[in-house]
Amino acid sequence: MRFIIIAQLVVSVLLIISILLQNRGSGLSTAFGGDFGGYYTKRGIEKFLFYGSIVLSVAFMVLAIASVATTEG
């Protein structure tokens, strides 16, 4: 039980960091015309962060379900 809580805490911190790093370019620069508004493909670290945040969110949900399942039993 203790392992699940610690793992969930670590995954949640990593998920927060990965999401905050993705939103780095969408600040005040968009108010001054910094964003061209077009479609572009994700490359390099941006693609890694995108897929990494998906994996971390699935891991977080699995750990949350496991945490609930172990406390009920």
C-alpha cells in the first residue's frame, strides 16, 4: 500500500512538470502576435513530452484505481 502511494506521488509530480513544460510557449507572446495559429508537427522534445504526459496520466489513473482497490479490501 505504501509503495502505491509513493509511486502515485512521484508520477503526479512528473505529470505536473511535463504539462507545465508543454505550455511554455503559450504565454504573453500570443497576445502580441507571437503565435502564428497554424498547424505544425511536434518534433524532438516536444513530441517526447506529449507522449510522456499521456503515459504518465495513464500510470496515474492505474495507480489511483490500485490505491482504491487495496483500501477497500
